[in-house]
Amino acid sequence: MQKRAFDIMVSLVFICTLFPLFYVIIGAAIKLTSAGPVLFRQRRSGLENKPFTCLKFRTMVMNDEADTLQAAGDDKRITTVGKFLRKTSLDELPQFINVLRGDMSIVGPRPHMLYHTEMYLALIPGYMRRLAVKPGITGVAQVLGYRGETPELADMARRMRLDLWYINHRSFKLDLCLFIYTFFDFLKMK
């Protein structure tokens, strides 16, 4: 209950104050540099593997592989504006709308594409356990630097171990610490 109240409060404050400014500035940059919508919508795996539509600022040119091919560091689909948005994690800001809707939490394991969830369920024992909580905008794996591309199965297995550690040790105090760390990291634009 405390976690959901925190999610709603932080999301409402952000969406009603800073998000409109971010949306206008980032949206203009996206529209002026590439064709397509400002927001990217992708079906991802949520709590108990229920699909939901995850929102992000669009960082790639429109392409047919968006729901199956994970972005790589030198991915030609990523726009110039998209590189900046990804590096600073500004592309994730629309997910506060997902949090307000109840699809996500501020802190939890990152949601994966439906395609990847299906693949990892078959390849990594215990993978389903990470879907026992709502996915988050940030989490232990992200704070410790495990974010972005997972080219090897071992990369995802390491990230999953951190997700499971979070699930086993989750508390409001831990969520607050991870949120504060992420917030200050964001302010430093790391």
C-alpha cells in the first residue's frame, strides 16, 4: 500500500509539473529530426506476465524490428536525438504515465519486450520469478550499471539475479534508496 501511494504521489507531481516541459522540448527535437510519433509504444511483460503498453520517447527511426531486436550500442536505427535521450535516460520519462496507470512501479525489474520474455523463459531457469512484482522505471540492476543491451545470455542472467535479489529483499526503505540514487544520478545526467 505504501509503495503504491508513493508511486502515485511521485508520478502525479512529475506529470503535473515537469513532464509537460520535457514533452514539449523533447517532442520538438524528435519531430524536427525524424519522421514518426513522439512517443514509442511497445508491448512489454508486466506483473504475472500480463502484457501492457510501455511508453517511451521515441529514440529510433520507425522500423519493423522494434518489437524483436534489442538496440545495440552502434545501432543505425538510433537517431542523433535518440542517442542523447538513451544516454541520459530521458527516453524513460513517459513511463511515469505507466506508473500512474498501475502497469508499472517506480522501482522494480525493468519490463522486457514480449518476445524477449518468451525467449528468456525458455533459456533461464527461474526467469518467471522476476515477473512476480510490477516492473519498474529503475531498479537494483539499473543502479548497479546493468542496463541497455544484453548481447549474451550471461548478461541477462546476471541482471535477473539482481532482479531476484530485489524481489527477495524489497521494502519501502530499499525503494526509497533506489529512487533517491536514481534521481541524483539523473540530475548528474549519468
